[in-house]
Amino acid sequence: MRKEILKNLVKTLLDARLHSLQRGEKIVQKIQSQGAQLQKYNTANDNKHNLYRFSNQNMVNTVLRQNLLGELLSKYFQSKILGTNAQWMGQQVRYLISEPIFKDSNKKLSVVVFVYNAFANQVAKAQQDGKVINNNLLLIRMINNISQGAESLNNLLSRHFGKKVEVEPIILKYDYFSSEIFSDNLSGNINRFGTFKKGYTRILNNNINATALPAAKSLQISNKLGEHISQVRANNILNALSSGAQILPGEFLNKGNVVWNLLNNKYLIGYSFEFAGKLPKAVSTARTLKDIRFSGTLKCNTSDNASVLFNLNSRISNISQAQKSNINKNGKFNVRIKLGHL
């Protein structure tokens, strides 16, 4: 009697399974999701300190030591490069450094610092297919950092922290990949041009629109997305070094690290620019001037954004913000930036 009940139960389950397969709803849904799934945004990278909770008692001390290390790295990688083209001729163009991102575990501490320089990027574009490294202080320090010598920065910090430390300075191709660098660059440009109105705002919008989703290169973007669709699986970021992916030589350093690939697979969907204070060259205007410029969208649900030419399975938008203050001879102004990334 008991065996008959078990046989009938198994038969019922098999019939239900067969009926589900015949309808094909789950199978079709699974096939459609495979290969048509883009990289989901990892919200853990929003945090400056990503800590493995190995000791709650030492958590505060760990954060304090990491903040001290962040200030040290900001000074260490701070440098300027002399501009030699028509736009930057004779000017000392400063490298913009972001706040470090820490990923801490039992055996390893990874520190990521984003670096941007407008003149160096122009030179990199002109020499994109070459392997020429400019003789400047920042790149010399980066090369020393990734070397395996006993006195390299990584080894010195490893002895101090008692575990392996890897510092990864990443040169950004566009300043808006980091809200901190974007606000710092905007603040410097406003101080340089004396205003943010008319011409500079038009240049800013054209630059972002041209580099974020250029209409003339929609075919290349589609091909690039198709390549990522065929390679990215199960929310894993493709590692360029292990997979042997084709990368343009001479464009970036540390091409194989995770954060670089994460940024490379993102697109800017909008920004908010808020200016408050007094313009450097505006002598007769009031000391309190507030202006807000907005382009694109910062909404988390990006499916209704007409500027995005592809569909996403993730509806989470990376909204980062930063603020930069600038003191000039006429007063002070603040620049506040919000960026929306996919």
C-alpha cells in the first residue's frame, strides 16, 4: 500500500514536471536570460571601506589606519605635468586624485586610487597605439609601486600592516568616472575660465554626450555590448588578463584589475551640477549666486530613459556625489556634483 502511494506521488510529480516542460515557460525564460544579461551593478563598491568583519574590536582602529593611509597616498601621487600642446602650452597641469577605496580581508588589503589629468589624456589619445611613457613624477611612482623591489610602496605598507598590501592607481580616461575628480576638475575649470555659463556649459554637455553614448558610434557600442553579453556570466566581471581579451596597448596601466573592468563596463546616464558662491571674474555681482544645471537622469529606474539604447536587467543606478570648494580673490564658491552611472 505504501509503495503504491509513493509510486502515485512520483508519477504525479513527473506529470507536473513534464507539463511544465511542455509549456516551456521556464525553459524559454531561462534561454532568454542567458546571453542577454548585462553586468549588474555591485552596490558594495559604493563604500570607501569594504571590511571583512574579522574583529569588531579593531574595526575603528582599522578605519583610522586606512584614512591615514589615504591621506599619505594622496600626497604621494600628487604631481604636475608641463603641457606642451596648444591648449596647455607652458601650464602646469595637476593630476587629480580621488579618495582611495579600501578592500580589506584577513590576508590582503587592496587600495584603489583613481587618477585623472586632462593633458595626459590628450597625449594618450595621440599615442594610443604606442607604448611611450611620459617622463613625469606620477608615472615613475606608479612603475615603482608595481615593482617587486624590497623598497617598493607595496612592500613597505605590507610590513606596516602585517599582511599583503596592493595599491592600484588607475588612470581614468574621463573625469566623470569619479564624482570627486569631476567636481575638482569643474572647480578648477570655473576658476580658469571665470564662469560656468554659456560656452563652458555647452562644452561640458557636448563632451559628456559625445563620450558617453555617441550616436555616430552606435554600431561600435552595439558590438561592444554584444561582446560583453557573450562573455559576462553570473554577475562575474571579466578579467582581461586571464581571458586574454584584446586591449589597446599604451592606454591604461593595471588593465586587468577588477575595478578598471567595472568602470569600463559602465555608462554615464546623467549628472547634476550645482554652483553656489561668487564667480572669480564677477566683480559687480552678488556674493550669493546659486545655479543648478541638470542633464540626463539620475533615477534608479532607467528603463524609460530614451538616451539609453539598450535594455538592462538591473534597475539600480550608481549615483555618486561630491563637493569641492574654491577660494578666489573675489570670494568663495562651491561646486556640488551628482553623477548617475549604469
